[in-house]
Amino acid sequence: MKQHFQIKGMTCQHCRQAAERALSEVPGVQSASVDLDSHSAAIEGSATLEQLREAVEEAGFELLSAAE
């Protein structure tokens, strides 16, 4: 399943890489792609919103659902 989210708090490529790495390490994530320009993430896999949000928050950012 493909999911799209917004990520608040990223300001540079290092931030983008940290968020992408955090999402990629969540169990159930097959692929994660984070775009700094649009502050968005595309995630493929079966991870829950709570798992994804927790991983992003631990990396120092805020994950918002596409509707937020």
C-alpha cells in the first residue's frame, strides 16, 4: 500500500536523509522517499501511521497525514 504524508521541520538535505532513513527502518516499510522541496514523503508498505509518526518524531520532525 502506498501512503503519502507531509513532514514538518526539515530544512536541509541532512534533514531529508534523516527522515528518509527513519522511515525506511520502520518494520513493514518496503520503500520510503522524502522530498525536501515539497516537505512530503511517499511510503510503500504495511507500516501503520503510528509507527511512521513515532519514527519521524524520534528523528526530530513531525509527520502529518496528507489531510492535515
